[in-house]
Amino acid sequence: MKRIECVIRPVRLEAVKTALGELGVTGLTVSDVRGTGGAAGMESPMGRGYSMTLPPKIKIEIVTRDEDVEEVVQTVLAHARTGDPGDGVIWVLPAATAIRIRTGDEGEGVL
């Protein structure tokens, strides 16, 4: 299993969510976050006065089977990308296990 974390523009959430639903993704977590990438800060010529803005973003978290990762990632890319700086980032991380709290069931079956 893999955990896919996506930080995207808030205005792209509905398009991404709809596309993931059409793909068959039935479980995801959505959070309001703030953050910036590597090019957001402005430094004065003397190395002082560093300014960083933290614009609002949306974080989507999905745990999926290994064989579905590429399709999920490509779907997010296709629906989140505007081509402008600030489109966001996607991380793909290992997920050791999943446990359904209600039943105690473990593994891919709880996805």
C-alpha cells in the first residue's frame, strides 16, 4: 500500500475530487493547510529581511494499493495543474498497514 499526499490550490479541489471519484477512489482525507514552496521567500541584498507568505492550500491524503498509485497520481496531476508556480506537490510514501477501527480488520481490504 502507498500513502499519497497532495498539496494543491483550493480552487482545484472539486475538479480533483470529482476525477478521483470517477476513478473509483472512495476514501480520502481533505485538510485546509498553509504552505509555500522553495521559491516563495524574498531576501534582501544584505541577507536580512526574509519575508515568507504562506498562502492557503488544500492537502488531500489517499491510501491506495501499489498497483493504483500511478493512475491516482496522474489523475491528480491532470486536474490540479494550472502551469503556474504554486500548483502544489505530490508525495508518495509507503503505508505499512491500514486498520479499520470499528472492526479491527487490517490490510488492503479496509481501503
